[in-house]
Amino acid sequence: MLSCVLNVSEGRDAALLDHLAARAGAALIDVHRDPDHHRAVLTLAGDDAVCEAAARAVTEAAVAAIDVRAHAGVHPRLGSVDVVPFVPLLPGALPAELARAELGAACAARDRFCSWVAKDLAVPCFRYGPLEHGERSLVDLRQRAFGDLEPDAGPAQPHPRAGAICAGARRALVAYNLVLSTRDLALTRRLAAQLRSPEIRALGFAVAAGAQVSCNLVAPWAVGPREAFARLTDLAERAGVRIVATELVGLLARSLLEAIPQRDWARLDLATERTIEARLADRDGSGRGRVTTP
């Protein structure tokens, strides 16, 4: 089984996001939209063929509907459909099992998707991951695409409306945002840089609520939301600011949640219903296609 955590460059048009969610069908287990980032994350899950078919259906609709030239949001992006990572889906897996998840099926799905995007949609596609195999990272693609790095498939230049797509294969990560008690963007970017580590990728953004440190916790079995919160709290206090809000983007594995004391869940914006396992169990009920916002 696979999950696909598909990121599109649209976070404000509710009707369009409903349309994209509908295209995913029964594979959809979550939609998270963010108007500041002008971005939405659709989490798809199911058997390999079901997950891939849903990813293609959403991508086709998004490429047709979203013109990246008109996009204005704080999050970096290469295209209308920006990032399409395939992830092993292991319901009930322990953190150590998530860390060792086999990536063969995810790599195969990524490669098929990349070839399809190029052939059927004429959109250039770049591949990334797995990092432990020495492959490129998403950061590499953002810095080098169409410079010294050519697409792995498709045209050599960005699609005039849709830009380019980054298709990846990776293990589970946790996307996590923390808002600070300041609007000083330069300070926030310095704190984000200080927070970065092999387990944490972080950027500083100006958002409506203030200044935000946006994180990808790429080894959440080692450094999860609780650890990221504690590390940034320490850095922020030294700079005379504090964390005033937290936000889980999308879902996380139940075992990662259960590794955190329950007394901390509310402060960290975590809950049982925000787990992959809960949404899989609820996919035919009210949880299917639900939209969460900051």
C-alpha cells in the first residue's frame, strides 16, 4: 500500500479545492489548505494502483485549472502541482518500522508517475529521493531546476501554465509549523536556520498570524513535533520571543503520536483524529475529504 502527499499551488479557492478533492475519489483521506502559503496538501492512500490513479486524476485536474504564473504565496514552488511524494503506507507500524520502511514500491510509483506527467500532460518532471540511496533532495531541485539540472522527463523548459512537478519517493515525515510572537522576518529566518539539522528542514515565512517557522521533520521517529517545539522554544527564548501557535500540516502516523505524552497533544496541535490510521478507518465516513485550515 502507498500514500501520496500531493502538494498543489492553491490554498484559497475552496471550490477548486473541492473539485480536486472529488477527483481523488475514495483514496482521499485528508485535505489541508493554507491561504498564506497559497498551498494545499491532499493526502491519498490505498493499494498502489488506487493511489497512483488518484494522484494522476488530481494532477490532471490541477494542471488544467491552476496557472502558476498568477500564483502569489509565501511558500516556494516550481509548479501548479508542486510536489508529489509517494510514501510506503504502513498502518499501525512502530516508529522503528517507519524508519526502515522498504521504498521499492514508492520508487516505482514515482517513476511511473514522472513518465506519465511528461507523456500525457507535457509537464517537465524532476525526481527526488530516497536520500539514503544518494539521490537528490527536494531542496536540490528547488535550487537547481532548469539551471544546471534538467528535468528527468518531459520538456526542457517549464510548462507555460503549470511549471514543473517534483515527484519523490520517501519515508514518512511530519510537516509542522510554529508561529512566533514577532513579525520580524529576518529574526524568524535566523531562528529557522539555527533550527535546521539532518532531521529538521526549516524556513521562515511572514504569515497573517505573525512570523512562522515552517518545518519538515524528515526523521520523525527521532525528532518529532515535541522535540522540534522544544528546540525552537529554546532558540526563541534566547532571542526574546516565544512560540504562540503550532500547526500540524496533514496527518501523522499513530505510533508517532503515541510516543508523545498525551498531556502535550493540544499544545502541539495533535490529536488521534489527525492520524493516518484514524482517517483510514473513517474514509467512508465524515473524515473523507475533510478540509483543515490554519
